[in-house]
Amino acid sequence: MIHVKVSAAVYPTEDSEKVIKAVSFLFTDIELEQKDIETTGSEPGFYPSFFLSGEGGIDILQTLHELIRREEIIDSVRNKAFSKGLSSDGLSVCFSLNKQAAFVGIPSVPAQEEPLGSIEIIIRVDSQEEMERLFEWLLPLTEEGKPVVEVEMDYVERD
């Protein structure tokens, strides 16, 4: 089973509706909830006002799947995000996407930590085989930037 969690911090200087729109552009079937942050006792500074968070299965990755192909960034996302964010046991992967680029419907992996944070994605699976199938579906091997073989979503979800 594939479990996807998407979250984004919303800072006081940001328009929360724009952050919701940015996340929704990349993950169209996600239901976002606002999670308040306790800052009492914290040192004064620049902290998020709240977090947006949503969870689901592989279906919430469908739009991201399509956008990665439209923008022809399969190799970039695989190398910058997925490969670096894969856990040592191969059962989860964590990566970030830029909020500003997402607002205009473009998935983009930030080169460094962003001052207002990024959209954070955590994907957990039950087996390494399932993670391999997820990689084959979302970020397949390419030749000249084009997928060598495209697999269907149901290929990933098989037992």
C-alpha cells in the first residue's frame, strides 16, 4: 500500500489561499487541513502561522505524474529529489517542491532550503518492490528525456 503525505508551512507574509492553490495545482485530489502551530515558549522569530496538510494514496500523485512529463523533468526530479530522499530501508522517500513554481502549475525541486519553506512530500510503501514500481511509474528511465517505457498506475498498486 502506498501512503502519501503532503504538507506546507504558511508564513505570516504569505497569502494562505495562494499556498492552498499551489499545493492543489500539483495534487488536485488532495483534501487539505489546516494545522495550527503552538509557538508559546519559543524564542521570538519568524515562524509559520500554520501548516497545510493532506494525505492519500497513489491517486493524489496523478497530476504530479502528468506535470513532470509535460515539463520534461523526469530525470531532474529523479536525481535531485527521489534518489536523495530515499530512506536507507527503501520504504519511504521524502522530497520538496517549490511553492512559487507550484502556484503556476510547475513542479520544481528547489536547489536549497527556501526561506518560506517548500511543499514537503513523504511517500511510504510496504515493500521495496512497491517502491521500485512507484519509481517505474512516476519517474521511469528515459532516453533523451522521454520515458523508455510507460507503466499504468494499476501496475504500481498490484500485490
